[in-house]
Amino acid sequence: MKLDFRPWVIPVVLVVIWEIIVRLEVISASLFPSPLTIVETGWNLLVNGDLMTHIGVSLWRALTGMLIGGVIGFVLGVLNGLSKKSYIYLDTTIQMIRNIPHLALIPLVIVWIGIGEDAKIFLVALGVLFPIYVNTFHGIRNVDPNLVEMGRMYNLKGWSLFKDVLLPGALPSIFVGLRYALGVMWLTLIIAETIPTNEGLGYLATNAREFMQTDVIILSIIIYALLGKLADLIAQFGENRALKWNASYTK
Amino acid sequence: MKPEAIQIDIKNLKKSFGPKEILHDISISFDKGEFIAIIGKSGSGKSTLLRLVASLEEITAGELLFDGVPATKSEANVKMMYQDSRLLPWKKVIDNVGLGLTGDWKAKAEEALNKVGLLPLKDEWPSTLSGGQKQRVALARALIHEPSLLMLDEPLSALDALTRIEMQNLIENIWEKNNFTALLVTHDVGEAVRLADRIILIEDGQIAYDEEVNAPRPRKLTNPALIELEEKILNRLMHGEEEPLQVSETNQGNSLKAVLSN
């Protein structure tokens, strides 16, 4: 695969301009540390091991929440997509909960669950559940009924019908949900990590604020951005692999 | 065991969707191994009849028998080819052909693909195939099950003229070599005359016309008797019963034998 540098032109140019402005002392270096200072700070934190610990903790929270919320959302989506009865009983309730901004639950979550890991994982799981649910549900519902009829005529039923027709047909939509959920996952995590804690990228940023370490604050924001991009790249890779039959996914 | 073609008996069959009756009291029998073409204008109920025989719709009243057994209880292997090929786009050609089979089916699927002349394309995605190729794959997918009844729901109507002729030859060829009853729904009278042993015309939910075609196979499109028959049926289709043509007075079973020769 040939690497394409074009998407990175704008970020690189912006960083260079930023560095120049700080060097020219147009703006205060203590409020806007230069990119090089941030790299240096990052390097120091990396060398003493702090950075990896914090990233590791944050990743653990993000992925655990994603896994729990994703599985619940997927199962509910499949269930309601396949069964009219299940849809009638469950969908209204799910839609009501979905319309509560999950971050508004933070005070309640702190009171009920506390400020430990559980609370953060719970919030992430709750946040990612709905985009996965909605897209899985619509994916299953929108599978071409003609293909389902054909499948039945060719002896597919139950699990084989699901595996060969319904799931692959719903997959493009499920991936849209997954990529959207990844965005929600990071967003939720950033907010959730401002709940008092002493580990994680959110802690790194909150703690730095106390000491006016703008370089550390910006560093943690950049790491969030990079992790977000990385997660999206992985999802995209999975999408391209799984949907290579679909002409609109092959380049 | 070699699959056996089935006999189909339809007795006083009715089909309604809500208050609207689409098929009124249809009674007709199709012999084992017969190639029947059902023609009619759109909305005449011809596709509904096909879907009823395929058990894709429920019968409102009447009986549908396969070899004397009610279709719902029959073990008969019924397969269908649709107007759109309905290949699964996420499965390679060979996996589409082997759909619904268990055990070691690869060799059988390759054989079926070979019969329709598409073995070299077995590892392609369906999206890379032409319309005619897709229908060939759909035909292979049906053949691999060795059906006793093959239903063809306007399978060639979306193809260009040349591909259509090729496919007609292929279908005729395969039908001659295998033992199955074939039920073709088409709005192309020429196609019906070219392929069928017997042509049924459905009009307003009733059998308006039932005629045997006795021309020897392979049939030539230039056969004057076939051209005459085609014109006659087209006339009947377009102008209804007022036309001074010899058509059946009663709705069923009154087949006019067209004496045809090459």
C-alpha cells in the first residue's frame, strides 16, 4: 500500500505556523506552549513511564465500556430487528433512555456507583450502546426482503439465514454505528475522567490545570485526537476487509 | 437417486389480498416434465399464481397438489429463478451456487457452474458480473438442488436481446437434459412460443387461453407456424375475446392444438 501524505498536509502546516507564532512571541508561551515544548513534555512523561500508564488506563476504560455497551446494543438491535414482538416491547423504552444525554447522568452515577472505574466504564457503555443499537436495528430491518425470500427458498433458516443473509446485509450499517460509537466513546471518556481519579488522560489534563501546565493539557488533548484517529483507522480497516464485496468500499 | 419431475394439479384455486380477489377459481393441471409458459399483462395475476405454486403466498381457497399430495405437505423440491438474480453480493460466485447446501458441495457447485459455462468466474464477486452472467449463476444455484419443479419468474426480461436468446437456449438445453417440470412466467410471447410445450394466458385472474405448442425442438424463430402462433396470441392479448380468432370459450382445459411443422 502506498502511503498518502495529502490528508496530513493541513495538520502539519498548522503546527508549523503555531510554532512560528510562539517563537516570534506574538502570544504568551505559558498560555500557548510551542509544539516543540509539548513534544519535549511528552517525551519526558513517556520516559518516566507516566504517559503510558495514563494512556493504558484510559484505553482500558474506553475499550471495556465499548465492549459492554457495544455487545448490549448489538444484541438489542438484532433482537428488535428480527422480532416484531421484541421491538414492540423494547423499542419505546430504549428510545426514551437514548434521548437522555448520558453525560447528564454523571451526578446520579457518582451518587449511585461512586467515582471508581465502574462509573467511568458505565458511562462509556451507556454512550456507545445507542448508536450501535440504532444502526444494527436499521441494518437488519433494511436487508432486502427479496434476498431473505430467496434464502428461505434455498433452504436457509434460523442461524444459517442470519449468518448468510441478515448479518452480512446489515454489516454496512453496523459499521457506521461502530465508527460513530467510537467518537462517542472518546467524548464520554474525556468527560468521565474529570470525575476525580488519579489515573488516566483526563486526570493528566485536570491535574495539569491545577498547576497551569498548559503543555500537559494540550498534550493530553492531542493524545485524545491521535487515539481517536487510530480507533477510526482500525474500524475503517475492519470495514474495508469485511465489506470488500461492496463496490463502494473498494478503492 | 435421480430427481423426478412432478405433476401439478390446481383445483378451484382462489387468492385474495384483503377484499380484492386476484385469482378467481383457477383449475388446471400440468404434466410431469412439461414446460409451461404463463403469459399475461402486468397485474393479470400471473406472478401471483407462480408465487402460490412456490408456496411463497398462502392459498385463499382451493387446492394445490404436487403428485396428488397437498403442496404444503409435499417433499417436492421446488426452486425458483427470479427476474433479478438475487445473488448474495457478499458471497463469491461459487458460494452463491452452494447456498443452503451442507457437507462437501464444492465439486457439485463447480459442476453446476460448468453446466452454465461460468466455471472460470467461480471466485468473482457477483457485482463484477454482467446481467446475463448473474442469471446464469442463479440458474446454476437452482440446478444444483436438482429440483423437480423449476419456476422461472420473468428471468430474462432484464437482459439484452442477444443474451436473452443465449439464455433461452441454455434453459431449453438444461430442461431437456434434466427431469423437471418448468413453469415460466413471461410477458414476452415470443419467448413463450420459443420455449414452452404449452402456453397459458391469464387475464383478470382467470385462465383465458390454454394452448399446446407442438413444434419440434430446437425451435427456429423463423418457423412460420411459430410466427403465426405468436401473432395469434399477441392479438388475443391486446384485443381480448372480441377478436374473431379461435380461442377457448370456456376458461379451462380447452386446449386448441396448433398443428405446427417446421
